[in-house]
Amino acid sequence: MAPKQMSKAGKEKRRREERERLAALEAERLQEEKEEEERRQEELRLQEEERQRKLEEEQRRFDEESKVTSDLIREQAETLERILTKMAQDEQWRYTVECDPSVDVHSLPALHSFMREWTDSEMKSETCLEETLQKHHESSVILSKLDRLIASELDDTKILNYSEVRESIRGLMAQKLDEATQVALVTAAPHLSSESFSLEKTATNEDLVLHVWANVAKNPRLKSIDFTEAFPFSMTLPKDLLLANIGVRIIHSKMDSLSRLSKSFQMPKRKIKPEIVDQPPAPEDESGEQAKEDGSQTEVPPEATGGVSRTTSKQSVTPPTETPKLQSTSSSDVKPAETKDGKVVEEDNEEKDKESLADGEEGEAAAEDTEDAVEDEFEEDDELYDEHVIDLRNFRPVGGIFQLDLVELPPQPKTYGVWTCQEAVSSGLRYTTYPLPEETKKVEEEEPAAAPAPGTQRPASGKDKGPAGGQKAAEPTGPEKVDILFNIPATITFTEEPILARWDSGARQWRSDGFDDFNFDQDKGDVSFKTTHLSPYALMQDIYANIPFMNWEARPGRNGHILLNIDTRLCPIEIEIKEDTCRIVMKPPAATEDDDEPPPHDPLSHIRGDWMSQEKLEQELTRCGGNIFPFDDGSRFVSVTRKEPSLEENIYCQIARLVPGFAFSNSRWNSKGKKSAAVVQYCEPPEGDDLIPEGRWHLCLVSEGRCCRLRIKESDDDYSDDMAPETESHPDLYNCFRPDASAKAMDAVRSASPLTIDTVSKLLSSVRLLVFS
């Protein structure tokens, strides 16, 4: 029997019931979703409240901890100021009570009085060189004091006055050296050598060696100039020099007074990245030339750009006197080019733009590196495009300056019976050049030589001697090269062969050309070469020969001293700091397998154990070839770990404040982090000078206003900036170390000498360990 069909009303009722059931389910679902959303919102609200509460608690804790640190810093700063003030007063009192004959550099009248007295003083012919070098050394001491005074002075007027006095003293020192040389040459006849019948005088002080030579008797048998005392020097004599009316002055100075005159010595300016503003292309007229609308290109008058007419564009905002090279990183970049007539035009870099866009997929990964590269770009010096010009930001003289001067020999006194006549010379010392000018080539036939000293025999003249067969020898095609040999002190060490350079006084720059057969013997310290350029010479060393550093460690020493160990290519350098003085730590002689074998050469033996100021230590290390003090633009010449300058300086100050109680060391993870953060190792060191076990070190991440101890160790394979368990972040290193530190370590930090902290901070800032390690 067929099933009974449901009526139409029944079907409608069933559909209605189904709709009601679905509506109830939907309402139930919506209610559940609403309740779930409310619960989720409530949880988020509670989490946000908890986060805000923790942030507020952390901020309150940061404020409290920052106040503790600020109070400590303020107390140490006030103590330091009192100590420095008292030291200055004690020094002034000692100067007054002991009637110190040295010049008070704080007094401008005293400085002017010193210069006036030296200017008006008369020289004695017998001791002119010795007296002048004594005053020269006094002036060098004054200059060193003035340098420190200018660096610490805040008054601009005083800085200007002291700087003017400093330049005046430098000029007076050079003037007096010339006067002393002139007097020595004028009165040469009574002081001739009994063997060579030439003037050979030497004078020295702590900073300078001076040799004066002149072939007064025109001895034709002389072949060379040889000095063996103080500063060994030898020089062959070409025929033009042998019989010429000239004298030779050789100066070896520890002080470099020439490099500061060079343009490349100054810190280059950073390139300014121009702001690029996209504009629609200007309409072109029938001839295809771009219309100059609304002043889009403006002709700059020549007087505004040093005599060169330029065309500037509103599309790039650049300084009016600079035309930086734009990086090809976008389609709107243009490259400035300079034509022969000196006008700057703009060339499209379409091909480079396409390459840049093709590499755009890697743009995000390289964005930070590109930003760092832009920040480290500096304006190039046009002089450095000459490969022979020495860049003094990359090289510096080591071993002093070796100056060779040719001067005209003044008229010598003549003896007539009991009378001695001396021609009055109105002008001072007159320099000459090599090859000699024609008017200087006065041989014995044109001007009689001075009479030899009493008791000596005049050498035989070689004017009648000539080549065999009576034929005249062929004249050389150019000036004869001079063989020069000198010896550098044993205290100078080079990690690699130096570059020999000569000073170009016209261009005011050091150059490496003009030499033949250059030879450098590191073991003997001999330097030999041939040249026709008689001028100041210097041995140039790469400033970054010892940089980057292989490792470093700062730790507390005995009696409140601080030890800073730096591993360099030259040798490990261990510096001990005591208040406002430093020294290179003495070390026992190195053991050798064979007792007869001499110990290895110690390049720092001459300054080990000597306490000196931090500035003096920098000078001594630089002079002997142990430079560890990079320039601010060192990233141009060596690979560095870039850090924000403010962060870097802040960390050095914090390390200096905490190193009396804690040890710090380099971390390989420092180069893995961002510019805005640094990673260092720290620990509380064991008693004495024992080595610190590797397991004792901890890693600390330091950024602006936040520090924390890291979970990872130095020996881990992967880097992570996760905090160590059961630790908190803190506003500075002092509060970061305090929870786990011993009372002894914190007492050492709080009771440390402010002078020691200040010296350590300055030394760390000069060495820049976080960047150049």
C-alpha cells in the first residue's frame, strides 16, 4: 500500500519547525561566539592591564635604579672636579714656592715674555747650537702643555689666544734653528776637522738631533758626509755639491711638524645624501632642448663657487659648494659629471637603474648594510687620486722626521796678519735646491776658501787632475743621484716594510716617488736609498697595521689599579692605569730553548714601567710603531663592527665605572648584533692575577637605556638575544650586575678613584675596542 502523502499544511509545519531549529542553533552559535569574544576581549584587557602594570613597575624600577646610578655618577663627577681643582692649585703653589724657572703656560704675559727674551737673546758662536737646542726643548715642553690646555679649555677666547701663541712659538723655534745654523756656518773656520778640513758639528736634546756640515776648505778628496754620533747619517757628495759654496744641515726630530700642514691630515667631511624629489619631465620644444621652467636650472655665479660656473638643479637638494655622487639605488638617481669647461651636467643612469631594480628582490636584506655604507662615505680628496701622494688618514710617520737641508755657505772670515775681517751678512739663512742653481756653483777658483784652522795643513787641490788623454769627460744628462743612508733607533718597530716618503713643500704633502734602490733592514735599522730630492723624509707605516685587535680584556689589578690587555699584531700590549697615569706593564724576559740564544726583541722595552699621562702614552706607542688608536674614519681602511657613536661612548663610560670590581672582554657575538646594541663578556674575576676560567664569563647585551644578561654562552653555535632565566632587564650595567655581585665587588666600584675612572674612560674611547675588535 502506498504511503500516505503529507498534506501541504504538514509540509509547511515541518519547514517552519526546521527553520526554528536552525534559527535556535544559529542564535546559540552567535551567543557562544559573542561570549567567546567577550572572554577573549576580557583576557586581552587583562593581559594589557598586566603588561601595562609590568611596564609601570619596570619603569618605576628603572627610575629608581637610574637614580642610584645618577647619584653615583654625580658624586664621582663632583669628587673628580674637586681633585682636579686641588691639583691645579697645588701645581700653581709649587710653581710659586719653588720659584720654578719653567714658563707658566696659563699666563699669556709669561708666554709672550718667554718668546720676547728668546727673540732678543744673542748667540755665542761656540755654543750656539747647544743653547738653541736647550731652548728648543723648553719650547717643545711648552707646546705639549699648550696642547693639553687647549684640549681642556672651554672659553673660545682663551682657546684662540693659546692657539695663536702656539703657532708663534712654532715659528720662533724654526727661526732660531736657522739663526743657530747661520752662526755655526759663519764661524766655521776655527772649528774645522783636522782630518777632512770640513765643518762637522752635532748637537742634541731629548727631541732632536742636529748635524751641520760644510766643506769650507773645498777639499776635493771628500766623497761623503758621515756622522756616527747620536743619529748615524751618511750621504755621498756629487761633484756639484762637493765644491759648491753650500752647507748641509741634517735634523732628526721626534716631533712631526709637517703632516699637520697637509690637507689629507684633516678629518674628511661626510657625504651628505641628497633628497630626491620626483617631478614630471619638463616639456621639450621643437629643437629637442628641455625647457627651463620655473627656474628648474639656475646658473650659479662664478664668484660663489671659487671661479667655476656651475648649473644646479632643483631636483636634488645639495649643499651649494658640494656635488656628491649619488648611489644608483632608484630610478630617479642621477650621476653628476664634469665637463672640460668646468660646468656640471647631469647624466641619466638608466642602465645602472635597471640593474638596481633587477636586484630589488634582495633590497630588504641589504637595506641596513646600504644605510651603513652611506653613513661611512666621506668626501674624497682630489690630491689622493695621485697614487704617489700619501693619505695621512691611512699612514703616519714612524720614527720621526729626517730633514735634509741645503743652505748657502755665508762668507767666511779672512785673516790679514793680526786682523780678522768678517763680511757683514744682512740676510739670514738662505736655502738652496738640488740640482744647484747656476749662481750657487762657485768653485774654489771663483771664491778663495777660508784659511784652515791654526795647526792644520791645507789639502792639495785637485783642479789640475783630469781624465787620461786630456779629454774632457762627458757631462751627465741629469743631476747625479745622491746615496743616503741613515739609521733609525732600535726602539722603532715595523710590522711590515714601511713606505719611504719625501715632503713636497710646494704642494704641502708627502709623496712616495723620486726614490731608487730603497732598502730597509729591520734588524740593523738601516735605511738607504738614492734620490735627487733633498728634503725632509719619513718612514710611513699603515695606521691600521695593528688593527683590528685580536682580543682585549679589562680587569681590576692590585691596589686599585686597572689592567687593560690588547692583543695586536706587534705584540700583546698590557697597560696599567693608576689614577691619572698609565704605563706599559713590565714583563719577565722571555725564555729560550738555548741559553746562548738572545731573547726575542721587545719593541716596547724602552717605555715599559714608566708612568706617564694617557696622552703621553698614546704619543710613545705611536712613535715606536705600536699605534692602537684609530681615527674616526677608520672604517674606510679596515673592517669594523659598526655601532652607534652615542652607544659606544656610553658603554666605555660604564665599563670604566665598573672595571674596578669586574672584568670585561671582547665577544665574538658583538659583530652579529645590530648597530644599536653591543655584546660584551663580563664576570667577577678571581683573586690575584689568575687567569679567568672560560665558564666564569657571562654575556651582556647593552643598548640605549637597557641592559640584560643573555642566555647563550660565548662558545654556543647560534646567537640569540633571549634573556637568561630568572633575570631582568636594567637601565645600565651597574644595576644589571648588582643583584648577583658580591659586596666586595660593589664596594670596589663605589670606592674607586674618580681619576682612575676618568683615565680608563678616555683610554677606551681612544682605542675604541667595541668597533675595532
